[in-house]
Amino acid sequence: MVIDVSSQVMRVEVNGRRYSKWKVSTAGKGYHTPRGTYRVQRMAKEHYSRKYDMAPMPYSVFFNGGYAVHGSTHIKLLGRPASHGCVRLHPKNAAKLFSLVQKYGAKSTKIVVVN
């Protein structure tokens, strides 16, 4: 997957072929989404942020410590910066992504975050 912070879009490829393109929300003002190339560190179907008042983070795919790609109930904000640093997705798309990572394996999944 490639997450483009400047366009607030995630492109997903499976075996080199385009799978989908989804709107995301990355870090809002005063926060930071880390750039770089990462591997999946862990996954959690149901996760709650201890740092941010137990906010729900469904279908979390963690890639850099506490940073994750995950579902969000803030659907109207998708397509513009609004998170505390994570990459937010529509919950349905987060479920699809989570399922893809499970199917093809965390070790073969690459997460690229670019400007």
C-alpha cells in the first residue's frame, strides 16, 4: 500500500496489480504521520487507543510503534488531514485491508508513506 499524505489517498496493490484507491485522513495540524517504508508490526481487529481516551481503532494494522492504518467513525473527515498521526480509513475499507493482510501475510505486506 502507498499512502500519499499530500493527496490524502491510499493506493492498494495485490501482487503488483491495482486493487483499490481509498480516501484517508493522516495527521492534522500539530501532529505528524511518519514517512517511510514499513512492514506490519502487529494487527488487532479491535483496538482502543490508550493514548487518546480509548478511541476505537478497528482493523488496526500497526506499522511504526503506535502508528497504524485503521478504521474510523470520522468518515466525513476522510480526504483531509484530521488524525493524531495514524492513517484513518472508512471502516469498510479498513476491514478489506485487514483481510488482505491476513490473506497474503504481514511479512509480505509493505506500507509506504510518502508526501
